[in-house]
Amino acid sequence: MEETKEGNGQEQIKTSSDSVIVIHDDPVMQSALDAISILGKQGEIAFRAKGNSIPNAVAVANIITENIMKGNSKIIKITVNSEPIRELGRALSNIEIIIQKI
């Protein structure tokens, strides 16, 4: 697995079968436009986010599937999970949204 850091704060992790963008507090429209080029090349993209960045990941997925590529893409899988943070005594939620070009 190869990991690269984009200049705008996004981490992009590429595997052999798909591309993953880790969403942070970046502008959602910029993240959506960055993802469109990857989706066009790969045919499938996954967004991952943790904690307070989860709404941004959902917004990016909605912008792509409902606005930019309406009728040409669909969300094929959403995974929601959490991981314990012992130092804080609570759990950190995370999400993965997979979009496919159709």
C-alpha cells in the first residue's frame, strides 16, 4: 500500500483495486473536484473520515452522486465504525463511503 500526502491536506492511499481519500477539514467542493478525477480514472473511490470530519465526507459523497455525476455514479457501500480512545475514555467514530462510476 502506498500513501501520499496531497498539498491541500488530503491523504490519498492507493491500493491495487481502488483509491481511498481520507477527508479532513478541507473545503468539501475542492475535495469533490479532486475525487472526480480519481473516480474517472479508477471507476471507484472510497472516502474515509474520523470524528468531526465525518459530515465533510458525507457532503463530498452527496455532491458527487447528487450534483456533479447525478445518474452516472452511486454509493455502493457505507461502513460506520468506532475505535476506543483510552486516553480520553471515549470512542472515535469513523466512516467509509465507497462510490462507483456507472
